[in-house]
Amino acid sequence: MSLHKLIYLSLAIFLSITLAGVSNAATAPQYDSPELAVGLIPRTPQQIAAFYEARGFNKPMIKKLKQQCFITVWIHNKSSRVIWLDLAQWRFSNADGVITRPDRRYWKAVWNEMQIPLAHQSTFRWTLLPESLDFQPDEREGGNIVLPRNDKPLMIQATFPTGADKSGMPITINFNSIQCAKDP
């Protein structure tokens, strides 16, 4: 396992333990098949604020993050083939229609405009689910997806290409009625 992937795995485990608080992973939406397991854990603004405050993030940055909908995603390739994470192939929507997920480029521009220190930008970036990743057999990964906060249930259609060259039959998972977590 590369150092890059080991760091991502360590961060995913750390996030799952650190942010466990209000959200209960046992009742969070999950998908489990012989090939792939995926779970979603919505995070409250309070959980997000506590996590980033503990890392020295400033108040304007935390205020911006608390206005978002954070969902921690964990993924496990249980198959004997390569399964690809490609967030460009995931679809997010609610009753009003398609929701655009702000990607890493968006956040980089926001943080630069707010003059956020590079160290904090890097820490934030490491907490995100990778935009694209080849999951080798038995590999696990995790991180956050960040969506605009709203009160309507979200639908997430997660499509995973398969095979070393992405030419295998894709795996598509539909998660319905996902709620952005609220503070108690």
C-alpha cells in the first residue's frame, strides 16, 4: 500500500472515530454486496466545527464549513478486481433537482479568496473523499463529500466503474432520503 493511500486510510479511520458522536454509523445508510461495501454518515455542523476548531481553523473558515452538508463516506472493495471511485460519475439531487457538489477546485478558490493558510487548506483537502481512486482488491478508503446544506432529503446515485481499464460492468448504488445532519 502506498504512503498516499495509507494516509487516506488513517484519516478515514480517524474521522470515523473522532466524529462518531451524534451520528450513529449502525443506522447510517449502507450498501453491502459480495463485491463492494459503502456507507454514508451525515455529520452535524457541531461535529464539523469541533473537528476543524481542534486543528486551529479560524472562525470565518469554520462558519463557512458549518453552512455545508458533510457526509462521511467509507468504501471497501470486497472483490478480486479493481473498482474505481470517480466522483464525477456520482449524482446528487433532491426534490428540487440536481445538486452540484463543490469539488476541490471550488474549495481551493474559496480558501484562497479567504486567505486561509496553506496548512489549513491541506488539512481540509485531506479530509475529503478523493475525486478519483482505483480500489485494489480488499482496499478501503474514506473521507467527506461536501454538499450545499438544505432541509430536503438527498438522493445520491454512486456509480463505480470496474476493471483495470474501467471497461467492466459498473456498480451503481442508489441512496435515497439522506438527510443533512442537524445539531441537536
